[in-house]
Amino acid sequence: MLFAVLEAERLADAGAVASYCVVRAAERHAVDPYAVAVHWLAKLLSVQRARRAVAAMQEGDRGA
């Protein structure tokens, strides 16, 4: 599953549409596309939360 998610990320970084990335990676690694989509989305959300937390900390540093 991890390899399929990484494959989907690689395709997305190359500019492919997200749904294509998920289906292509799932086919290539013989896993369920819905599972790939869920894992990828969870990873993206955690990355976004981390970026927001860092931005908030940096904003706090600027205000101090």
C-alpha cells in the first residue's frame, strides 16, 4: 500500500490529475484504489496540518 501511495504522489508531482494518479498507482501495485485514495488523502491532510502548525509558530515568533 505504501508503494502505491508513493507512486500516486510521484505522478501528482509530475502534474497528473489526482484521480488518474490513484487509479494508475492502484493498478500498478494491485491494490484497491479506494484504499490508496484514503491513505493518500490522510497523508495530505496531515502534511497540511503540519504546515499550518509551523506557519502559526512562525507567526507567533514574528509577533514576539
